[in-house]
Amino acid sequence: MAIEVKASTTVKAGDFRSLQALAEARENRFAFGVVLADGADVVPFGDRLAAIPLSSLWG
């Protein structure tokens, strides 16, 4: 699992560039990539990638 944190309420496809590079480099060892942001919703961004609200960490 890879986690990246953004200080933003919106997450764009470009915010996943480093996670996508890691997924390609590690191929079948890459389980899932998450961008934690200040948004309100869980948003999938392709295969094994999603944006998740920071608030979800605390219930």
C-alpha cells in the first residue's frame, strides 16, 4: 500500500503520477495507492487507486 497526502480539497488525475509510477515499477507487488486529501468523498482513480478524505482516518 502506498499513501500520499495532499493539502487540497480537490484531487486531480495528475496527483496520482507518483503512485502510478510506483505501481508500474512494482507491478504485481503493488496492492493499492491512496491519496489522502481534505475532500469529503472517496473517489476511485483507476485500477487500485483512490482519493480518500483525511477525515476517514478518524471515523
